[in-house]
Amino acid sequence: MASGTFKILIVDDEPNIVMAIKHILEDERFTLYEANDGETALKLVKDTDPHLIILDVMMPGMDGFAVAKSIIRSENSADTKILFLTAKGTSKDKLQGYASGGESYMIKPFDNDDLLNQVLYLLELE
Amino acid sequence: MDAKIVVLASLFYLILLFMIAMYAIRSANNGRSIVNNPYIYALSLAVYCTAWTFYGSVGRAAQTGFSFVGVYLGPTITAPLWYMLMRKVILISKKLHITSVVDFISSRYGKSTFLGFITTIFLVIGIIPYISIQLKAIGSSFDIITQHFSDATFWDSNVFYRDKVNYFTILLAIFTILFGTRHLDPNERHEGLIAAIAFESIIKLGTFLIGGIFVVYFVFDGFSDIFSQAAANTNTSRLITFAEGPRSSANWFWVLVLSAVSAFFLPRQFHVAVVENTNVSFVRQASWMFPLYMLVINIFVLPIAIAGLLKLPTNAESDMFLLSLPLSEGHSWIALLIYIGGFSAAASMVVVSVISLSIMVSNNLLMPFLLKTKSAKHASSGALSNASLQIRRIIIVVILFLSYMFYKLVSYNYPLVSIGLISFAAILQLFPALIGGLFWQRANKKGAIFGILAGFVIWCITLPIPTLAESGIIDPKLISEGYFSLSFLKPYALFGLDQMDSISHSCFWSMVFNITTFVGFSMFTDQDVDELTQADIYMNIEKYTDNPDIEIIKKEASAKRLKQLLFRFLGAEKATAVLNAYDGKISSTDDDKATSEFINYVERILSGAFGAASAKLLISPNIRQQTISIEQIREVLNQTKEIIEYSHALENRTEELQRTTIELAQVNKQLQHLDELKAEFISTVTHELRTPITTIRSFTQMLEKKTDLSPEKRKEFLHIILKECDRVKRLINQVLDVEKLDNHEGNMGKTHVNSTLQFAIDRLMPVIDEKNITLTVKFPDIHSTVNLDEDKLLQVFLNLLTNAIKFCDTQEGKIHISGVTDAHTLKLSFTNNGKPIPVGFMPQLFQKFTQVKDGNLAKPEGSGLGLFITKAYIERAGGTINVFSSEAQGTTFELVFPKDR
């Protein structure tokens, strides 16, 4: 795993999607972590205190909204930003995403460049 | 026993009754009626059990054994009909303020004065003998209880002032006047009287049981002792068998009919059951309590009769066994109790009968004539009301005097029961007109009048007249030679019919003439307007109780004159009360024109006080009635009937609509639920589609944009894309399968299990080999088939195998497939040695879009629909699928199919 300034945690239960995102965010500035479910994600957040979490919503066990709320509630991750990346695309879902502490909300399938730009934007690298 | 004690006891008992009655009246005035409950109502009906029951049944049992139960069996058998019939009669009577059985008949047939007149005369003639035997019972019981004392010689029934029955009659007259004619009540309700009657019913039952228990358990040694002694004695053994004489079945039949009719329509029964009824619903309870009362009071009749025959001298009067037995055993105090019970039975019958007769005679016999005289028309306020009470008091005295005379002349020589049955036979003559009036629209006045007259004549010549002949009052030759010495007019063998006893004979012929005349006249003559409207009320009482103001004939009257009418005939006090009780509109406008509602009210009030026929006479000069033809009125009646039917139909329709609405709401709910399921399904499917497409899109974009990718990476990406495309394909296929399930598409075919399974294994063999999985198959039977299309069964096997492969142990994968058959079933199991399915997951395993995902496992290649579809297919073939999963045994899917033949 590359060691960069910005720690990014990718949470998705689809290994192929995680793999795709990892390829898209191939950049020496980023350190990438991955998790396939909510519980693992929370553990990693505690251990690594990432700058950004790319978070899926529909996962077995804890869903993305619940994960986001838990992260926001814990104090040491107050400046962690969350980018929801999910197949749930209704405006109600979006609202719920923002309400649970998401900074941004993207819908699957996504454009690789859009994702990269969004990540850069959230990390204030542009 | 000393006569003074007996007289004192009688007096004391009357005073007690008086106090009970006064208490009931006081309670009623304070608004707490003690009479207004079903128990008192049922007890008051027991006025049916008279001295005839108390003494006479024993007498009859001593002569003929079991036949005494006939008069109780009749009302008991018909008790279920009671509710139906009495409910209707009570509703009509309350509606029309009917106060006697005569009023009930006269009102039905156009408020006919003449019909009321003849029915009243007839009933008085029929009932007086019945009252006379009650006097006889009192007299005989007094004689028996006092016979051992010297001063009893003072009483000599041949000397008027020394005849004690005379004094008892006077006492009863006083009692009746005090309670029956306290005031003129439009409803003729007498709470005090009913309380006293109910109390007397308890006393007669209680004392009879005391007598019975004394005889059975103290004189004898229980029931079995009495009956075994009875069987041993030739004189009594006949009593405990049903002797089948040639006449007995006809006699049984008529006794049952007579007693059933009498229990409904004897004037005193009608009075307590209908006129004094405070709540229609009491009839329901009374219809079992009243028969129960009769059953209990009859338990000891036969044992007492047997005991009397065994223990008493042969010349002892069998009617008085109950009293003589304790006397002969030296228990005069028990005898005194029994005497009081008998006195009770007689007194209650006499008082109620005389009151009901006095109402009839006054309202239906005298009032119509009185009203036609000039003085009545100009009577001052309340005069008629007072006159009516005076008249009733006189009538009471006259009726009791006549009964006394009859007792002196006739009853003295006859046993109690036979005279009672003669009275019953008289009541029977009203039965066709009563029942026809309730259930036959066409029944008319002429039919009723001539039917009753015909029945009356036959009754007279076949029962009372020959009875008089037998007692020697008229020439006894009549019986053997026939009327006018015509042999076909012999009173006991009319038209040569000599196969029946006198009661059956009389009932038979009187009913033949009565019914044919009644039906004949009703069929061939017409009804007038009043008959038609009254018939409609009787036939369709529900219509009138639900809709109080059906106006059939338009009537006009001055409200002021109607009020004056009330004041003149009821007196100021009563009239004011009656007007205050009326809560409808009196006049339609200020112009003094009375509403039809008020006119009807006034007429009903006057009917209550003076009878329907008299009320009609009173009110008709004051109202102008629209002249209307029979055809018109028929039309109006039909219309009102149609309106009622229509509103009933509407009610039914509304109910139906309500039901449909509820059903629709349920269906709607189901549909909504289905719709939600569908929406959820679609949203899940699109989500499931989005996931592989996301991967495909992402990698495709990278392949397109990142020109610097190594060939290995490119190959890897392309492989992923291909896999995800397959996933999309699978998903789409399975969604289509699910859709097919919903549409119940697909036909049934028979498919060989063995070859299909082999085909599935062959298909997946490359994957199995690739993953180094050991597959064992143990399936000996090669002929079994299941009822499922081949492609579907293949799908089932493929799904289960894919599943097994997917969740196999990643290092040393093992899959075992086995098949077992027996006579009825085919069992298949697919076992893999992977990690067990999480327990919490089991319930939803076979639901749509359920996937076991494990972070440590590679992403399974499932759609989440596989097991759902598998289960549905298996069930379609009549089979079941179950899953067992544990750490040690691995996971087994077990399929059971019914064996196809």
C-alpha cells in the first residue's frame, strides 16, 4: 500500500468495486485502506483516523448510514469526511446520507474522473 | 281441626295477600316495581294451576293413572311456540291497548261490537262452571279438614246462611273488588294483584310439595316403597301402566290440544300473560320456567293417588286425598298447610278470572249499550269512568254469585277435572278466529262471528246441556234419545259418532263446524275498511311497531273536542295525566286540526279504558273520515307494505354494501402490500443490477483512459468485466424466472431425476475440478421421475450445486449428493463441508435477494434469487426443501418429492 499524506478508507462489500476504486485513486499522495463491511470499517477508522471515507450504503450487517453516524459521533474522527458511493439513488436516500453526516453523495455506476475529482475536492487538493 | 282455626287461618292468609299486594303497589308508586321481572311473570302464569291441579289431578290420577299429565303436557309441548306466538300477541295488544282476549278478537275483526258481545257471553258461560269448581274445592277441603269436630255441624250447605262456601265467595268478591277495580287504568295493569298471584303460586307449590314429601317419605318409605305396594295391589296396579282403551288416544289428543290452547287463551291466562306483561322479553324465560313449575308440582300426584287408594277407606273422595292423608295420619297441621295451598290455588284462579271477565263484560257487553243511551252522551266529566268502575264491581259480584249458584246446582255432584275440561272446550271455540286473525289476512268478521256461534252451539249441545241432564236439572232422557228425540242428535253421539269420550266428541264436532264456517265465510265474503286495516296491523305488527305513524285513512278531528272527550270519559285527573304522557304533536297548526297521531292516541287510550268497540263508538262521531273504497285501502296497505319491504331491502342492501366495502378494503390492503413487495423487488433488482454495471463501467473506463496499463492488468480487467457481465445475465434470467413464478407460467412435465442430475454435474464439473472439490454421488435409483419441467429441475440442481461449490471448504472442499427412495417419496440431499450458515440467517434463507456474505470469503457469484426460485420450483412439483447446518456436519439441503407413479 502506498504511503501518502492523505488516508482514504474504501468501504464496499463488492471486492471488484473496491479494486476499481483503488485503481482510480492510484496516487502517491493517498494511503488507501479497505473494508468489506461496516464493523471492519469502524475498527479501521479507529486505528487509522482517515481523512476521507468512501462509503457504500447497502452492506450486510451494519449499513453505510449507521456506519457514518457512529463515525461522526466518535470525537477523534471529527474532521473525517465521508463520501457516500452507493446504488441507492433516490432523493430520500440522499437526504438521509447528508443527515447521517455525509459530505458528498455519489450514485453508482459512477464516472471514474468524477470520483477522483470529488475526492480531490473533498481533500481540498484543488 | 277446629273450624275456628281454619277460618282464622284463611282470613289471616287473605290479609297476608292483601299486605303483599299493598307493598307491591307502594313499590310501584315509588318507581321500584317488584313485579317487573321474568320470575314474577312466570310465577303469575302459574295461575294456570288451580284447585283442579291441587286436588283434582290426584282425583284423576286415582281413577285413570297417568292421564292427569295431559293438561300439563299440552302447554309444555307447545312452550317453544309460546315465544313466537305470545310475542306477536303482546306486541299487538300493547300497540292497540287491548285489555282482554275478547278485545283482542273484536279488535282484529273491525272492532266489531257484535263479535265482542257474543264472545263475552260465550266466555262467561264457559268460565262460570270453572269458577264454581274452585268454590267447590274450597268447600270440600273445608269440610274434610273440620269433619272431626262437633261444631262442624253448624255448617250446613243446605241452609244459605250456614253454607261456608257462601262466606268464602263473599270474601273473594271483596278481595277481587279491592284489587281489580281500584281505578280505571287504560292499560289494565294491576301490580298488587300480580304480586299476590305470584306469592300464591309459591305457596301452592310449596304446600303441595310438603304434602307430597309427607306422604312419600313419612307415610311410606320413599317412592320405591309406594310403587312396589301399588304394583302388589290389584286396585292400584292399573294406575302405573298405560291402559290403552279404544277411546284413550283420541282423548289424549284432545286433552293436549285443549290444554295448550287454554294455557294461551283462557281469559285469566291472557290477562296475566299479555295484559299484565311489562316486558316482551320475559316471555322467553317464562317459556321454560312455566313448564318447569308444572313438572315440579306434578311429581307427587301419582304417589299421593296411590297412597290414598291404599290407606284411605274406599268411600273417601279421591279429589281430597292430599288433605285426607295427613288427617288420617293425625297430622292436622300439615293438613292445614295443604288446605291453605288449595285455598291459594282456588283463590288466585277465581280472582284473576273474575277480573278478566269483568273487564270483558263491562267493555264489550255493557259499555256499547251504555254509550248509546242519551244520558251517556251528555254525561258530566268523568262520570262514565266512575260508572265503569261501579259497573265492574257489580259484574264481579254477579259473576261470583252465578258461579256459586252453579256450584250449588251442578258442580257439587261432579269431580273437578271433568268440569274444568268443559271450560277448556269452550275456550277452544275462540282458537280458529284467534289464529286465523294472526296469520290469515282474509279472515273476516263474518267468518269469526259465525264460526264462533257454530262452535258454541255444538259445544252447548254436546257438553253443558247433557251435563245438566245427567245431574237431573233437565230431563235425563235427552242423553239416550237425542234432541227432539232424533237419534242422530244424541248429545254424546252426534251423527252416530259414538267412538269417543264426551270431551273428544264435543271438541271434534265443534271444531269441524267452527272451522268450516269460519273459513267458508272468510273465503266468500268481503272485509270492510276497518277489518282490512286491523287485519293489516295483526298480520304485520312489526311494520307498525317500527313505524308508529303509518296513516292509512286520513282522519280529521278537532283537537279541542278530542281533549274534551278524554276529560268527559276519564275524569279530569286521569285525562290530564294521559295528555301529559303524550309527547307527540296534538294539532298540526294553530287551527285546532288534530294530527292523526293524536287521534289514534286518543282512540287507543279510550280502547284501553272501555274496549276497542266502545272506543270506536265514542270517537267516531267526533271525527270526519275520508270516504275511501275497499280497493283504495287495499292499495294503500299494499303501498305501506311495499314501503316497509323497500326499506328492509334498502337496509339489506346497505349491509351488503358495508360488507363489500370491508371486503374491498381488505383486497385493497392486500394489493397495496403486493404493490409494496413489487416495488421493493424492483428497487432491489435495480440495485443488484447497478452493482455489476458499476464494476463494468469503472473497469471499462480505465481500459479506455489508462493507456499505460500493462497487458496483465488489461487481461485482469477484461476478465472481471466478463464475469460481471455473466452476473448481469444470470440476474436477468432469474428475474424473468421469478416473474414467471408470479404468473404461474410453465407446464408440468415428468423429468427423470437421475439423468438431469448427471447433466447438472457434467455442466459444473469444470468448476469443481478447478476448485479441487471432491464430489461423491450415491444415487442408486435410475427410474424415479418428478412432476417438473426438465429445465426447471436442472435449474434446481444447478442452483444447489453452485451453492454447494460456493460455500465449500476452500482448502479441502467436499460435496456429497445422495438419493433415497421408498414407496411414497424420493429424498435427495446436497451436502457440503463449508462453514455453517449463520443461525440468524436461516429464517430468510429462501427469501428473495438473500445472500450470505462473509467478509473473509470472496464475493459470492449470486443474485440472491437462487434459493428462492429453487424452493418455488420444488414446491411446484409437490415437494419440500429443508436445510440443516452445523460446524461438524456441514450444510445439507434436503429435498423430498412425492414419488411419481
